[in-house]
Amino acid sequence: MKISIMKSYLNESIQQVSKAISSRTTIPILSGIKFDVNHQGVTLTASDTDISIQSFIPLEDGDKSVVQVEQPGSVVLPAKFFVEIIKKLPSQEVHMEVKENFNTFISAGATEIQLVGLDPEEFPVLPSIEENQTVSIPGDLLKNMIKQTVFSISTHETTPILTGVLWSLADNELKFVATDRHRLATRSAMLDNAEGIRFNNVVISGKTLNELSKIVPDQNTLVDIVVADNQVLFKIDRVLFYSRILDGTYPDTSRIIPTSYKTELVLDTKKLSESIDRAYLLSREEKTNIVRMQTMDSGTIEISSSSSELGKVREEIEPAEFTGDPLKISFNSKYMLDVLKVVESEQLMIAFTGVMSPIILKPLDDSHSLYVILPYRTTN
């Protein structure tokens, strides 16, 4: 293998695929990035068995020459060192040559580096996926859906299925659900090109979705999604992102969402967020994060928290609307702030069916999102 390649393209591809490399792998070959060079271009691949990412660098991009191939071939190079060294090379053109025993010589400007490569034949083969059912989604929408649900996944490995986000598709509607049993986030979107395609119980690790989100461009570039038996493939420009589907059956969460409410409040999202943030500072010191919300006789909403060592925080905010029974409820303020950070609507409806029933949060100008937080039982 012998090539010359533009450093900026090589570096971008390395950054993309290196998200699939685990620092904790016990399999030496998986700590490397695989290079495959042919007369179409250069393909980089990395994998940690849960996710695999492949990035393709073409010979030309528009009228710009990107890669010159003198000799095709393959090698696996140690990612930890390779990722750092390419960023720091002095010139914009990088020369790479693989010699006997996969010894790899890299030069740029006056810099010369020798790396001990590994046999590419030992690198795992990427999953084979039939692409007969493909749906497309704008990249910015996909990123948004991930951001608005992934914070609700469980971080406890005792229930692995809850460390992922549930995906389902029916009647052109793609829906995400995430829960850790104390809170729940759902987000849905209508897709234009999913006619006749259905799937459910597709659960993708939250950690994987966060890595995917870093690769998906912010603009509305289409991302193609292919769902197979135990793998999902995301196709983003010249990048292929494979993810394993988590084993197990996701619990039915539909039963915990009430359909009628005894109390409904409409509040300014920003004011509520700032108010709870102040109360959280004190509740955090108690390590409980408990904040109380109650309706006052004057029609205002009181937000309060207390610390046995530091004192109390109390403030009142005016609701835009208030209907139903008076209410006094306690909840985990961090859970509430997590929701308020991702809500893009200026106003938020908060609905209750009782002191110990789930708290429902709905952004007012977004019918596709819904959040649930379980309240705390407190002595007073």
C-alpha cells in the first residue's frame, strides 16, 4: 500500500471512525483503525463490536484531487497514536507506505514516522445488512429527537434494555421512547418516505446514539436508516455507522401516561427553568434534589426547596393559565431541569392527576414531545 492523501480529509475520516474505538477493549486489533486502499479511494474502519464506523475518502472531491494511489493494500494502525499524530503533522499532504510485516511509514514535510501495523485479515468483518427497507430522516431532526429523549435512559447496567432508546415505526410515524423507571421522554416525527415500512422493539444504546449524534451534520442532510434483525445501519454522506440492537423486550410504557388531568398549568419555560435552577442549588446540597411546587390562593405557583444546613429558597411565578384542583407536589429538580433544557417551546403545560401520580410535561407548540416525571412522597 502506497498513497498520498490530503491531511484535512484523512483527519476528518479518522475523527469520524475513532468514535467506535473503545479504550477498554481486550482484543488488540480493535484498538486500531483499518485502512483499505483501492483505485476508487481509501476506506477507514473502526469497531468495538457494539458499533462499527466506516468512512470513505474518494480520489477526488469536485475538481480537487484528494488521494493519489500508487499501490493498493490494507493495514491496521494503532488508533491512539495515529489519531493524535495526523492532527499534528506540519504539511497538508501526507504520504503513507506499508512495507514488510505491516511496518507503515508516514511522512509530511520534514516529519517522518514509522508505525508498527497489524494484519488487516484479523480485523472483524462488518455486519451484512439487506437494504430492502430504508427510511430517510433529515439529520437535524434526528439529532433533535436523540437530544430530546436520550437523557432519560437508565445508567444502571442491571437492566440493560433501559440503557437504550426504543425506536418504533408505524404509519410513517417514527417514535422514540426512553425511561429509567423514574422518568420518561417520548418524541415522534412523521417521515415522508416510510410507506409500508414498520418495526418495533428496536432498542439502541444511549451511548451509541450520542456518538451517532456527533457525526450527523447539523443541517437537514438526509440520513438513511436500515433496520435488520440485530443491527441498524445509518448512512450519512460517505460514512456508514453500524449499531447493534440491544437484546430483550422493552417494557410497555403507555400505561403510565394519564389521558385526563385534575390540574393543568401553563408556564413560561424560561422563567420556570430559572426558578427551579435556583431551588436546585439548595436541594443539591441535601443530595435529594427535592423541590416543591404548589398552587397558592392568590393564583400564583410557589417553587421552594430547603436545606437543613443552609436554609430555604422560595419564589412565586405567575402561570399563563391554571385550571383544576389546587396542588402541592414534590419532585426531583434535576429530572425537571433535564426536560426544560431540551424543550424548545416558549410555554410548557404541566398536568397532574394527584400528589403521587406522574407529572406530565408537554411543550405547548410541539405536539410530538411528551415527558413524564414521577413525584416524591415527602413527610410534609
